[in-house]
Amino acid sequence: MYICSMINKEIQQLINKGEMLPLMEEFYTIQGEGFYTGKAAYFIRIGGCDVGCHWCDVKESWNAKLHPPTKTDLIVKNAAENANTVVVTGGEPLMWSLDYLTKMLQKNNLKTHIETSGAYPLSGFWNWICLSPKKTKLPLAPIYSEAHELKMIIYNKNDFKFAEEQASKVNENCELFLQPEWSNREKMTPLIVDYVMKNPKWKISLQTHKYLNIP
């Protein structure tokens, strides 16, 4: 019991420093959403999320305990062997310190992108921040000025109002996207098309990786 406790304490210290992370999966694929749609990228999906979107398509990511703590140096090594751009996602990746991960990725000349709800303090060093706010747990104020991209998921008509509220908070250079929630895409996509034509500051984002049947 004592030995086990010591090991757990050691691991927790490494996690706190970002030198280990609860890795759910990592894979090389094509970015399917938002500004960089169509670009090859290495995805690092970190476990853990308490934002709780009812339509989330990766609910298996929510419980961080299901995903083994993995040495961050190994994650970086795998990424460096496959890509020049890395997308860190979740779950909600900002639940963890990402300073060490991004420092080591950039040391290997990799561009660092993150997809986040913004519900936790921003850590890490980023070439691109995709902010995707959720009603269940709103972004913290500081991230709005840092976001390069605002991606709003449209599940019903009320989400257009929420999208505009969030757009009013980001910086003037932030790219604005409306994306139909996958399970309701047939209903919402025509409404998004009409909305973007009337409000051309917005662009449409589609989950093209699902249409292409790739990860």
C-alpha cells in the first residue's frame, strides 16, 4: 500500500507539472473543422471534461481516470514523427497544464493548435486557439481576446443568439464559424446557410472528416 501510494504521488506530481497527461488517443489525420479544414494534423486528445454537452460525440473522454497518464515526452516524440501541426483537444484540455507539452512541441518545430471551451485558465504556447464556448460552462474572460477562431456549434435556433453574444466578446481579427451539430445537421444546415448569407461576418464549418469517413 505504501509503495502504491508513493507511485501515485509521483505520477500526480508529474501530471501537475504537465510532464504526464491522461491521454485518450493520438492520431494523424486531416483537420475536419473550422479555419484549418483540410490540413494534415496530429491530434492529441486528452481525457477529462466537466462541461457536459448533451450532444458531445466523445463522451468517453469525460472521465480522465479511464485514460492512463502518459509521459508527455513520448506524446511529443510520436507527434514529431508524423506531422508539422498538432491539434490538442479533448475532453477539455485546459483542465491540465499544457505549458510543458507545447514548449516541447514547439522545440521540435511543430505548430501548436488547441480546441477548447475556454472554461479553464489558458495554459500553453499556441500558434492557433480555437474557442468553442458552451452554455453549460462559459469561457473565462481572458481567453476571448486570445482566440484566433470562434467555433459555435448550432444545435437549435436559440444557438444563433448565443453565437452572437459570444462573437461580441472576441477580438476583431477572430475568425467566426457556425457549425451544425452532427446529429441535427439536416435540420440546422439550411438555417446556417441562410444565416451566413444574411450575416457574412460568419463562415460555415462542417465536420468534413465525418463526411469523408476518417478519424
